[in-house]
Amino acid sequence: MTDVRVRIAPSPTGDPHVGTAYIALFNIAFARKHGGRFILRIEDTDQVRSTRESEEAIFEALRWLGLTWDEGPDIGGPYGPYRQSERREIYAEHAKQLVASGEAYPCFCSSETLSAMREEQMRNKLPLGYDGRCRKLTAEEARNRIAAGESHVIRLRVPAEGETIVRDRLRGDVSFQNSQVDDQVLIKADGSPTYHLANVVDDHLMQISHVIRGEEWISSTPKHVQLYRAFGWQAPEFIHLPLLRNPDKSKLSKRKNPVSINYYRRLGVLPEALVNFLGMMGYSMPDEREKFSVDELIAEFEIDRVKLSGPVFGLDKLKWLTGLYLREMSEEALLDRILGELYTRESLARFVKLLQPRIEVLGDFHQQSGFFYGPDGLGYAPEELLPKKRSAAEMLPVFRKLSEQFDALRSFTVESVDEAIKVVMEETGYKARDVFLPLRIAVTGSKASPELHETIVAIGPELCRQRIRLALEKLSSLQS
């Protein structure tokens, strides 16, 4: 086997996702088993949504899980930089090479033209995608239009006929008709690269030997194979892991299951238990044991043993596994974990500030702080979410908007929370009394709690978002 170099490439656009840790774990196991290297690369081509705060959260979450990397933006390495936003000139130069060789071409179609094209395709029940009309421009025509300052993108010239074969280690050959693969955009009108170009260029220049990622990327892989062909490069070996799924077998998503690593950390799940659980999602040990460490997984790991059936990410199983770890600890070790993970001085300080004006004896703190740490099921009845003269049908849109706004928050501050709530009131036309009390009950389980905005910030985004989604479920149950 050639030198093994694998990578994960998360987008820093939100909370650190358990799917990122799942893919990282299998990349690490494969790399360590074969004496290779594991690279962390940040794919921040989405400059609108990408933040350094999210990037740091990814680093912190993976380190908490004990999943460390050999090269990356924070520690460097011989193939940097490891942020796509710092590699724009590299992508531009490679796109120019493709245009010069005829493998790519400038496209001058406006967004209005593309919309009209799509509408016509839908009307005539034709395959959706770019129809290649700018492929016919001569090089001189294209140069003149660019010189005139006309806005354009760069597209890959995908062969119109034949098929593209994706060779997957776990699935064998997967065939795609080229007529179904449109001429993808490589460079956007603002000069920024698309995911497809940046992904392939980075993997080649960083000498990635095996691309181990989720199966949702299989449909994009023929575009990547075509890019490797256009550059004249050898493609890496592709290994697409099965998707994590909700108990109803749908793709794991925050709408049905908490997906933030930090949520499970706040819940009190042990990092070694969560990693163990993720390992169980796509792999079974030869002796079928369910409890194992990362080192034990690496010692036994064979990529061809990965199960293709969609693994179910069930919270009950995760809690059961965590319980095994907790009960095997010494009392001293368990006390250290409780103090180190849940009742840290930093977390207690946030709550003390809020509860100090409301307590008369120290015991009151314990009674009044439970919702800061407690489980999602806060014990309130669904009817408590209904203000006077409001029905479940009327409150459901409010909580849907609250969920959307809280999910979209890039920073969790009193100011950002206040702005999110105001947007909900503006869009629904509801007054503060119709929003504040139901929201307070949803996130604290009580009508009486410290100042709402500060309480929400102290509880944190992971628990608040999940509790709002659970409130939605409770409201829905009133209509069934």
C-alpha cells in the first residue's frame, strides 16, 4: 500500500457535528492501522456562513473526544495552508490551467438566464442542469467578453457522452451517465472556488491517498473523477461510509436528533463512550464486543469490515454505553469527572450570577439550578406552552420560527438572542407576552426563572435548541 494520508474537511458553519467525529474516527483508525497520517482541513469556501468561532469549536470538540490530527490549520504541516480561504490563488491558477487545456471554459449566463433555463427544463420534463450553451464560444469570443468586464464563472467541460465510473472500496464500481453530470462551476463570479474544485485540488496537492467520507458524497464523486481526469491526475481511493440515521431510518438531522457534539457533552456523556458509540455505528469487532477503546478499534480495524447498512444513532443506546463506563469507574474517578465536566467553576459562575438575587439559603441554589443541567424532558405539560386564548395551531408557527432563528445564531449572546426573539415577534405579529412565557417554559420548564435572555445564554445553544425542538413536538401532540 502507498503511504496512507487521509483527511476530514469540515465546514465551520455551525455547531461541531457528531457526523464529523464519526468520519474522523474511521479516518484515524485507518491511518493509524497503516502507519499513515491524519489531516484536518477547513473547507471555508462559504465565506458568508463560515466563522473562526465555529472552527475553534470543531477543534475543541474533537480534542475533547481524543480525536487528534497530525496536520492542520492550528498545528501546521508540510502541505499548508490548511484553510481553503487561504488558498484562493492556488485554485485560480489551477482553473486557468483547465481553461488553457480546453477542459474548462468561461460561462457568461446570468442568474436570470439560468432560472429561465431551469423553468424550461422543468416544463418540458428534461433533466435539470446547465445545458452547456457557453461551451460553444470560441476562445477569442470568451476573451473579448472577459476584457469587456462581463461577469462570468468557470465551468468544467464534462464529456457529453459515455459514463463515469466511481470505484468505491466498499461498494465496487458505481456508474454515472455523463449526460446526467452537468458542467459544474469551478470558479464563481466573485473569483472564489466551489467545493468541487477546492476539494480535488487540495486532496491532490496534500497527497491524500484515500478519501473516506459519508455516502452522501457519492453523487458528487463523478464530478471529482472528471476533475482528476481533466488535470491528468491519479484519483485517490474512495471509501464512502454509511450515513448515520435516526431511529426512523431517516438521515441523522437536528430536526429529529441532537447532532451537536457539545450537546452530548452538556448532557454528561463521557467522551470515550461517545467515541465508542460512533465506532459501533459502522463497525463490529471480530468478537462482537460493544465496549472498546480507540486503541482497541485500531488494533482490530479492517476497512473492508465496515457495515454498509445505515447505522441507527439512538440516544438510549448511547446512554446505556455511557452507563457501563460510569459504573466501572472508581468513586474518586467519577467524582473527578462530575466536577471536571458538569460542575466546573466556569459553568457554576454563570449560574451563580443569575441566581444570587433569588436565593435565601444555599440549598435554594440546588433547587433553582436544575434546569441548567437537567435532561431535555423538563416535565411540563404541553398545555403550559399555550398563552391565554392561544391554541396549539397558533403557537406552532411561533416555535418553528424560534427554532429557525436559534439555529441560525452564529453567536449566542444576550443581544443576539434578543434580536432573534424580536424577529419572531415581527414575523408572527405576536406580542412579547405571547412569546416570552412559552419560550421560558420550553427552555427552563418553569414560569419562574431568572431574566430570560441571560438564562438562555447560560443554558447554552445546544440545550436551548433541542428544548425548543421538543416544545415543537409537544405542541404537535396537542393536535394529534
